[in-house]
Amino acid sequence: MSVEREKYMSREETKQLRTVTQAQATIDLSKGRAKGVVGWMLIDVALSTGLRVSEIARIKIEDVDFKRGSLRVVRSKKKHTKPETLALGKDLLQHLRDFISWTGKKDGSLFVGQRGALTPAGLQQAWKAAIKQANLPDELSIHSARHTCAVRLLKKTGNLRQVQKQLGHASPTITANMYADVSFEDMQNGVSNLFDD
């Protein structure tokens, strides 16, 4: 079972989503509004980490280790939870540093709305609003960020084990079955200009 093309974002779609949400965050920040700032942080975390929405909802400010460049995440595994540590890229670390500074909080949930910590459903709503604002297909759920991260990470590194650890899959077989197939973009590139030699 491989991930179908409509389940993850192309490079252009990812760029569109990031550009639009970052621009909205800048506008909202200048007007003292939180919605766009929180939305941009969500988009960046989801695309950069590949975490499930339930895992994103559990992130606490104190889970971010700026010295080590890592994030402690709590994963649900077979009816119990297991803490794991993920490496974070420098760009995401800086965004997290800026975001946490902007919130003025030292601890507690990373994603907070007007009524308190955002639930997975609240995060999904924020994601859907960003997808709509970026004029992207409705079927791109927040879970598509997970698939997008996996596809991009595998393409960049070629390291299936790294993708497995990033996503928290129990076995490399699960990861291989989902992501080791030829990507749709690679198939398009392969058949483009096929007879131009």
C-alpha cells in the first residue's frame, strides 16, 4: 500500500501553503491578532515534523530543547504512550523560539486558542482554514502534512530508517510499504520529454 498522490502535497503546493500562511501571520502580528500567527506555527510544525495531529496537540513548550535542537513527543503505541525525541531543523527551531517569545509563556501547551489548549479537532480546523486560504484542494487534510514530510524526507535523504524514526512507525516494513514506491513526481519526470532525444 503506497501513498496515493492526492494524499500529499507537491513542492509547489507546499510552497503556496507556507507562503500564504506566513504572509497572514505577518499581517495578523502587525494587527495584534493571534489566529494567523498560530496557523503559521501549526503549518510549519506539521510539515517539518510529520507528527500526527494528536501528537501535535500534546506538544508543550517545555518539550522543545533549544540547546539540543530537539522535540520530545508523546506517541501512542498499542494502548500506551511512549515519549520519543525528534531532531528539529534550524529554521523550525528559530520559528519555535520566535513563536514562544511572542506568546510570552514559559510552559504549557504550545498551541493555545481563546478557550485554552487546542484539541486535535481545533488544529484540524486551523489546518483546513489555511488550506482554503491558500486555495489548495479540500482533500488535503492535516494528515497530508505527515505524508508530505515523509515523501520529502525520503527524497532528500534516501534513508528509509530515518523516515521510519521521524514518523514513529513500529517497523521499517510499514514505512517501506507506504513510501518506498516511486513518487508521482518521479513518474511524471520520467515520462516527460520521453522522445526529445
